[in-house]
Amino acid sequence: MSNTSNFRQAFREAQNRSLVGSNVIAKALPYVGGGLVLTAVGTYGGLGIIKSYPELFFSSFLGAVVVELILFFVAQNVAKKGQNVIALPLLAIYSLLSGYTLSGLVFVALGTQGVGIQGIGIAALSCGITFIVARQIGSNLSESDGMALTKTISLGILALVVVCLTQFVFALFGVYTPSWLEIGISGLGVFLFAGASVVDFYILPRTYTNEEYLPAALSMYLTYINLFVFILRLLIAINSRD
């Protein structure tokens, strides 16, 4: 959920601005793809830790989350200053850590009947299809529609973050979300981040110049990862109903 602050900042910067980076999306996409490959590597490593040293995973997971949050803000600030030589390795490490923190969810998916590796593939493919459709829609939004959608999705994601943090705190005390509510929350997350993918293709060319492709790539990467997470959560919830 690190992209909440990134999303809101982009919204503020894009207000009343015309297109400033017509090619920024095209330049950012290869870095998004590279980040996703590194995320897969991090997930594979995390699965190895879970299987070989399960007692170490939870503590290392918490440490990875803290470092990941710090890296997000540091890498974002460095990238926005145009210091790509420094930002690129930071973003690479961030992608690896992101994969590591995803490995717990992927492990649950692999062990859930009806999901498994095919469900993970479906989630990844669904994200890709969503981005293809979102590019067509977001690139053709009018100014009024684009800003209205951006504001709506931004508020929705903020509310979703609060709900997910509440879920996490309750889970630490052994209180878990009922399956019907998990389906609802996950479905809402899929809807919001599908909307966020549309917004990315509208707002990023109005926020970043063609040379600011790394911050744009980070925003798109976060949208993809969060969409993947909520699709996978939804599949797990549907197939885990009592």
C-alpha cells in the first residue's frame, strides 16, 4: 500500500496541468517489467525460507516490510531529483523485498485447493490484461473525467488502507476476517486498483516529464503489485469458504 502517498501527491501535481511527458509511459514500462521480474525472484526466495526455515520467516518478514517502506520513500525522492544512477539499484532492492513480503500470500495460494499455481498465473495474467485495457481508457479520458476519477480512486484507496491495517492488527491478536467480509474487501481492492491502473495512464503523463520515467515506473509497479495482491486474495477467499 505504499503507493497511497505517491498517488495523492501525483494527483496534487497533475491538477490544472496539461500533458508534460507524452513518452514517459513508454520509457517507464521496461523498468516496470524489470521490477516485476525481480519481485518474482524475491518471492521465490521467500518461499524457500518458508519451506526450509519457517520459524525465521515472520521476523524476517517484519524486517523486510520496515526496510521496504524506508526504501520506497528514499528511492522515490532520489528518482524525482533525477538521480537515476542511485535510484535504480534502490528500486531493484525494493522490488526484491516486495517479492519477499509477497511470498507469504503466494505460499497460502499454493496451498489453497482451487487456487494453486494456476490461480497465481490467472492473477498475473489478469493484471496484464487490465493494464492493456486501462491504457486505452486512461489515455483518452477528458480533463474533467480524469481528475474526477483520480480523486475518487484516491479516496477509495485511502479507505482501503485503513481497512487493511485494521485487518492486520486484528490478525496479530488472532482475530481473523470472516470469509464473506474478506471476499468483499478483496473485491473492493480489485475494483479500486483496476481503477488506479486507468488513472496511472491519465495522470502520469501530466505529472512527470519524459526524463522522469523512474518515478512513473514506481507508480505503475505499485498499482500492478497491489492489483495482483487483491486478485490473489479474492481467489483465496472464494476457494476457502466454509
